[in-house]
Amino acid sequence: MDQVRVQLSRWVRAGKLVRIHKGWYALAAPWRRMPVNPFVIACSIKPGSYVSMQSALSFHGMIPEYVPETTCITTGRPQIIQTPFGRISYRHLKRNAFRGFYTEAFDGQTAFMASAEKALLDLIYLTPGGADRNYIDGLRLQNMQDLNPGKLSEMAACFAQSNLASIPALLREPEFQKRMETR
């Protein structure tokens, strides 16, 4: 095993490999056949996690901003990892709310991705004051027609929090819908 570590260190120094995190490596650019996807890396480093919050909302076209950090949800410990391919943040969520994600393919590789509804609810739940009307309005949500109201209500119930149960009704309010359409 020591010989393997020595060889890996040599390849990193020679520029043939890029060290991502403890025990995780990628081929350096000249030898790489596929692009490195930060979502795939994030879900691989911590199995049993899925991409969510702003990262997933941006992926689904629900927010206009570029998101420089990949945020994943896990039932394990929260953690922040800085990699050569970007920063990865793992946020903890209780088991009964750990659902609402699917497998997404990226150039022949896969990662678990939260649905748009689940990513929005994760963001609101894990952000202090996230259920506040002003906070939700400040997200500048787009493509609201793509949200499934039934799925949103079902996912909100998994959190067992009264402030999240009111989110589907808030998003359906005509006044809120008009503000979102003008953006």
C-alpha cells in the first residue's frame, strides 16, 4: 500500500494526476478523456449525498445567478471541501426529509440531483429565516411554471415543519406569481 501512495504522489508532482481529496484523484487535463463535473465529484466523495439548494436550483434554471459552490445534502456530518474543481459544501438533513432526488447523467457519469421542488425546500429549510416572504422573493425565482405544486406540498410535508407547509400556498399566490413573471 505504501508503494501505491508513493506512486500517486509522484504522478501528482509530475502533473499526471490531480488530487481532489483524501484518496480521490483525477487524471490531469492532457490525459483526461471526459470533462470533470463537480456534481459527480461531490456525490462520489460522500456517497449517499445529492446535489441541492442553489446548485440544483441553478442547474434547473430556477435562479439566474451563477453558483460557484456545489452544495450537497447528506444525513452524515456537514463538511466543506476545497478541491481543484471548486468548493463542495455538505449540509446535514434529517433522514425523514432525505428524499426527492434522482440520478442525472453528465457525460457518461452520474450524480444524484434534487428535483427543483426539493432543492427549493432544502434551501428554505436550511437557511435561517428562509421561510420569510422577503427571503423567498429575494431568490428571484424563474420558471415557476416548472414547479409541480403537488410534489412541492408532498415534499414540504416530509420536513414536518409548519413554516414549510405554507410555502406551496405562498408560491401559488397571484401577487407572488405576478412578481415572478415580471423578472
